[in-house]
Amino acid sequence: MDKKQKKRLEVINKKLQTMRPRLAGAREQADDLDEIKQLEDEIGKLEAEAKEIKASK
């Protein structure tokens, strides 16, 4: 894993740390179902990208 991949992985993990509590809060309120779907999709994409980066070690 090179520097660029490590940095991208750090950025992804940081984003996930902020997005997961937002998703939990959005699920509790459930005012905007589109927001829940959007957060789930974005978290899924980021997790997939992180998994891909880790697999390419």
C-alpha cells in the first residue's frame, strides 16, 4: 500500500466515523427517507472502496 492509498483510507475512515452517527440519527427521526437512503448508499460506497484498498496491499 503506497502513501496515496493510505491517505485515502484515512479519509474514508474519517468520513465513515461522522456518517454512521448521522445515519443513526436520521433513522431515529425518519423525517426524510431520501436522506437515509443517500447516507446508506454513500456509506456502502465508502466501505466498498476501503475494502478494495485493503485487498490491494
